[in-house]
Amino acid sequence: MIPLQRTPLYPLYSAFASVRCIDFGGWELPVQFQGIVAEHEAIRRKAGLFDVSHMGEFLVSGQHVEAFLQKMMTNDISRLSVGQAQYTLMCYEDGGTVDDLLVYKLSNDQYMLVVNASNIDKDYKWLADHLVEDIIINNVSAETALIALQGPASSAILAEISATSFDHLAPFHFIQNASICDASVLLSRTGYTGEDGFEIYCSVADAPAIWTGLLHAGEPYGLVPAGLGARDTLRFEARLPLYGQELSSTISPLEAGLGFFVKLNKGDFIGRDALMLQKDQGVPRKLVGLELIERGIPRSRYSVYAGDILIGEITSGTQSPTLKRNLGLALINSAYATIGTEVEVDIRGKRLKAKVVKTPFYVRGEIL
């Protein structure tokens, strides 16, 4: 049996008596520290701290790096300025999704890509197989730790331990060589929770001191460490996709409702022709929100029916900790995607009534 990988913060988990770790794609990561709902609510109202050092980071450089990334990505890389980040996707020729990721413009000839942990090897190979001219790709995942500070109190907490001013930092912008806990980091105003917050990219050696420093500074503000469970329920409420569920090699960005991040008019890129055809003809499936009318919780892979017709399946679902409603995201036949349409979800052989509802389920500041 291959041993599970551990992040540089793993030794610090033991400080929390109720921490519970699981196998997450070959990594031993905390699913919770004190409880998923408690951690979820803390981040919606105060702040939470995530160890997401399992994520992958690639440095891509070269004189023609912008043109290379334009070919590989669905979004328009040319719109980025140095110090700006962008959400984008990589697609196969048939429009299926290789991965969704963040692109950071470090300089005119160097970018950082942040990819999903389960896709590191696949993404690296995909990029390497399409290399052109002088492009160099360096996988720095093993050298890089990533800590996410999320929630309404995150700015106040960060100010306690940062020697770098970040008041001017807008969402999807970052500061290189920022000073936090006397360590040099890349400080990014991004996250995966639907709340304001920051992601801190640092060296493996500096990660424990930054984690400990943030928890200490955040104690008066109600900061708690949070695990994968709360990370999933938070991103779900905000309708942020999870690769392998809302996105995959057989689900296109347009089917997943991510057309805003697909710039079909920017010029050629891998998958453009297939995506253009989907746009012109209409996507056969759409990702929608569902709410159970009858008592039950929709879970991933549960089938969705309209009468006797199988129209799709749940991609993610739970009882929303914020809204206290039984909700799901489902990829279904587009003919049934209109808000208000009633469908049925098969839960362990019993079909329960549900209806199509508006997403995202939660928008920052609307329900607290």
C-alpha cells in the first residue's frame, strides 16, 4: 500500500484533540477539527483557516508564455496585469474539462498556475505535451505550502501579523514578497468559500510558523481551523465547482454554467471549436440548483427523473448549514432546467419531489 502524503502542517493537527483525518486523493487531510457545521458557521460569521498545501503549483515561463497560455486556457490571459490572478479552465478538443485552475501573472514572462491536487500529474503532462518554443514548466508543488484565511474577519486578523499593507488589494489580485510572520509570501485575495479572504503561498519551511501565528492572532476574532468538510459545504453554497463532480473530462465549462470564463472571441484555444458548437446549438445538459420539497438530502450521483424519464444526476448535495435547506447541484437535460420545474430525486430507491431553484444558494452578506 502506498503511504498517504502529508502536508508540512500535518504535525500541527495533533494540537486539536477532535481532529479527524481522511484519505483525500492520496493525502491525509483533516475533514474536520471540531465539527463541519461549527467550522462552516465560523467562516460565514467570523473566520476560518484551511491547510490546502496539497494543491499543485506550476511556474510557467518563457518569452512566448502568454501566447502559450492563451492556447491552453479558456479565459483571456492577455487581460491580466502583473499582480493579477484569473480563474480559468483547460479543455480537451471535445470540450470536456481537463481542470479548472487559477493563473497568476508574476511578470511578463512568468506565470504561476494553481491546479487541483488530484490533477497535478495529469495537468503537468497535458501542458508538457503541448509545449512550444521557449516555454519552461517547473512543478514547484512539493516546495510550496498554501494556507487559506477566509471569512469576514480575515482582513483584521491578517493585519495583526502582516508587515505589508494590503488595504488596496482587490479580489483576484496579489502581492509578491509580502511579509507575514517575518516570512516572504505571495499574498492573494482569493478563496473557495464565497467569503472575503486570502490565500498565502509560502515555503514549506515557513508554513508552520505562519499557521501558528495566524491562529494566535485570530483567537480574539473567533478564528478556527477548518477542514475539508466545511470547505466543501462553503463552496457548494456559493456554487463553486468541484472537479470530478461539477466538472470532468465529460462535462464542459458551458454545461457547468461557467461560460463567463470561456472567451470564445479571444482567438483559438484547445476545445474552442467544440465549445463554439455547444454555444451555437445549445448545451444538451445544464448544471442547476435543486431543492428537495419532500424530506431527504440529495447526494452526489443520485439519479434525477422527470416522470419516468432519467434526466440527469446530482453532482453535489447536502443540507445547507447556512440556509437549513436540503439542496443539490444537478447536471440535467436542458429541457428541464427552467427555475420552478418539478423533478424527482431517487434516494435509495425512493423518489422524492424536488424543484429547480436559483443559484448560487448563498451570496456574501445576504444571509447572516
